Amino acid sequence: RKEVEQDPGPFNVPEGATVAFNCTYSNSASQSFFWYRQDCRKEPKLLMSVYSSGNEDGRFTAQLNRASQYISLLIRDSKLSDSATYLCVVMTNTPLVFGKGTRLSVIA
Amino acid sequence: EAGVTQFPSHSVIEKGQTVTLRCDPISGHDNLYWYRRVMGKEIKFLLHFVKESKQDESGMPNNRFLAERTGGTYSTLKVQPAELEDSGVYFCASSQELGNEQFFGPGTRLTVL
């Protein structure tokens, strides 16, 4: 079983739609959780950290459920510029452990 | 502030040849990490330096890979001899403290023919 599992997509949504991504992780000792964004042929960039209490950054909301080992990302009012691959990332010790990513295409 | 830089951006070599990748972390970042993405797979950790010391090299695939960080500044990752399965994108990242955000470089796309 992969350490971090994500639905690869692609998710094709119209502008203005709300879209949700889910991720599960296998190591219950994992300590930190993140969503990274990766544009085509670019490096991953931190989108937001994820906390048990849930956190919001503008149109983006991230949630963590430690009991279920489940992480989510909600994007509201999708923009064309949100098109990218979203990587679910977990940190147990030092190195980051990445999921394969979920591809999002926002269509005009 | 300059970000993490990597050189070269692309490298195409033949099986059996040697390639050396370079990473310059953000100035002042003691922690330097190497990751690799093989086509169709997730990004995977290779190793972690704290200054010039190897903190964790559990992700290094085999002894054909040698990483160094002499002087605790830039790092090199040498693949010798390269095999077909070494093709992929090699990312370097750096962070100021352990557990802080890791900033990624643009990657080196390695193709072994």
C-alpha cells in the first residue's frame, strides 16, 4: 500500500465551480501535512499546511482527520489559474512523502 | 531573495555515462534535500543534508548515486554509471530549520538513453 494515496483525476471543472480533493495516508505516526501545487514542468510549491482544526486561505480550505488518516482540500470559485496538479504531502520524520497528485483543469 | 537553483535544467546521456547534478540552496539554509520523480510515479525522497553532513540517505537507490555537500553550501549528486531507470526529474529543496517549509528548485530533467 502506498504511503499517500490520491485520486489522480483529472478533474475537469468549469470556472466558478467548487472542487474537492481527498487523500489518505498510511503512517499513523505522521506529524505534518501539506498540500503542494505543481504546474506543468515546474517545481512543487507549498499551497498550505493542514491542521486538525482545519484551515482556510482565501478560496482554499484544508482539513485533516487524524482518526481516519484522511486529508482534504476544497477549492471554491475555481479560476483558470487554479489548473495544476495538487500534491498531498505528509511528513513523518524529516523527508516529505508525496502522493502522486491530482490533476485539475479549470475550463472557461 | 534568490530561490533554490539547479544545474543543468536538462541532461541527456547514454547508459553507462556519468552525470553530475548541482543544487544551490537558499542562502543560509542548513537543510538540503534531494528528491526524484520517475515518470508515472510520485516524487520520492533521496537524501537529506544538514550543513555538510548526511542526516538521512535512506532514499538513495543504490551505490551508483553519490551526493556531496562540501563546505555546507551547494550540493552535487553524481550518478555513475547511469542506467535507463535513472531517468526522471531530480529536485533539490532547502529549508532553514528542520520541519520548516521546504523550498524546491526547478529540477533537473535527466534522460538516460
